[in-house]
Amino acid sequence: MEGITLYPLRNTHKKIFGEGVDKYFTPFVTTPKNLHFKKREKKDILPEHIEGFKDYSKEISVQIMSGNVETFVWGARQIRQLGYRDLNLNLGCPAPTVINRHKGAGLLTDGYYLEEMLKGIFDELKDDDMDISLKTRLGFYDPDEAKDLMESYARFPVKELIIHARVREDYYSGKARIEAFKDAVRAYREFGGKADICYNGDVNSPEDFERIMDSLGDVRDEISAVMMGRGLLYDPALVRRLTGGDGVHPDELRKYLSELYRGYSEYIPEDRNVICKMLEHWAFLHVHFKDCEKHLKAIRKAKTRGEYTAAVNAIFADCKFV
């Protein structure tokens, strides 16, 4: 998730709640025509900032946002030199600023171009020591587009195919299109696709997970992994709960927030900038506190670390933890 899953979050979540999480994904790294990474994007993937990962080459996947063969291949090789092995081509981002540059889900509108791009990428990188995964949606306008997309994907040695069970026009609203997802998985296998398949969409609780897995019916055994984004932001302990463990404890969440603040204070300058970044997390984490709007307002108004810390202490002291 752009701007949120930066290395302070990856390091912190891995340290406190990482048991059971197989892989973390970076926000997308753009590979521009001038073949120079944006400074802030490259900073996020520098190995010197990685903490707590035994083998980051496999435990962290770097998402690449690219609209052509040349820039993807350049970016993939630059990232491989940093020690990463697992690279992901983002074909799912629905943002208009991305679509208008013919990147992300924008590539789903031109099946011929997309297939030629994938052919060029896999031909160029066939002798490079890296795994390439794809993150896609079921289509741009309509899930009926998925069959042709799956036929294209099946032609290439993709390591993992991550399918968000929505089309671009859904953005993130409405319910995940489970039946269309099942049809896409069947089509991919029928066309000879060999990649591991990862489900993505609406897994925000153990109940969601069980409901979705049960609804997958005959394709459930084809699913090797589940990707979670917002679910982990709402509940950092979600993976632990999925394996029968406890939900998040107040002391854990306090430590999590403290570690996040420390990480962001190293990543960006000035208290107010760090607090703004923390507010992105509070937009999700406030659900753990009952009747907390007054205290949230104090957190939002904080301008210094002292004011922020006092407001956070107050919400833990005064609001029921749920």
C-alpha cells in the first residue's frame, strides 16, 4: 500500500507480529524513463534499513510500477543488485494518476500490449537470478476480461500470480467478486498456468478468511497464499488470529505504535511529519478503542512529540480496549 508499507512498518510488524507472515511487499517503486529511482522510493528498499529479516531476498517482495519492457528490466536488475530476489509487477493499482500513465491496472486495457510487454520482460530476464510475480485484477471494466488475461499470464514462467478479486472500476468498494475469481483460477489452470496463486481481497478478520475460503469451493486447493493489506492495518495480529492465537493486546499495540514512531522519525524529519504518518495508522487502529473520538481529535491536533505522546497515553488510559 503506497506510502504506508514502508520499511518502518515492515520492520516493526515483523518484530512484533511477524510470526506466520511469509512475505512482505513494499509500496511500488516507479521505474521512470530517465532510469533513475526517486530518492525516497530507493531509500525505502536500501538493505541498510532492513531489520529482523533472516533472508530479505525471499521475505520481502519489491513491487515495480512500470509501463514498458526497458524500464522494468532496468529496475529489476537494479533491485536485484540490492539483494532482492522476489520482484512483483503491479498490474492492479487503480489510481487515475497511474492509469493515465498506462501503468498498474491501466495495462489491463490493452491485452496485446501487455502480452508483448510480458514477453519482452521474461525474454530479457530469463538468465537473471530472480523470481517475477504478477499482481493483477480480474479486468479493467468487467470480470469477463479475466479469461483473456489468464491466457496471457499462463504463457510465461510467472512465480506467483496474485489476483485481487475486483476489477479496476471497483477500486476497493463493494464485495470481492468470488465467482469471477474462481472462474479466473480455473481458466488460468486450463490454459496451462503453473504459477502459485495468491488470493487478495477483503480478508479483514478470521471470519472473513473462513467465509472466503469456504466459498472458493473446488478452487480452494489451488490457492497457495492469501495477501492481506488493510486487514493487517486494522489488526496487526490478524495472522496470529488466523492460526488460532490471541488478538492484539494493549501492551503490544502500545509497543507497536512506539516502534513505528521511532522508525518514522529516522525516515522523515520533524515531529509534525512523523505525526502525520502515524495518523495514517490511527485511521485504522482507532477501531480497538471504544468511544475514542475526543482522544483521536487530540492525536490529530498534536504538533510535537510530547503532545502526541500525551494524547496516545490518554486514549490507552481512558478508552476501553476492544
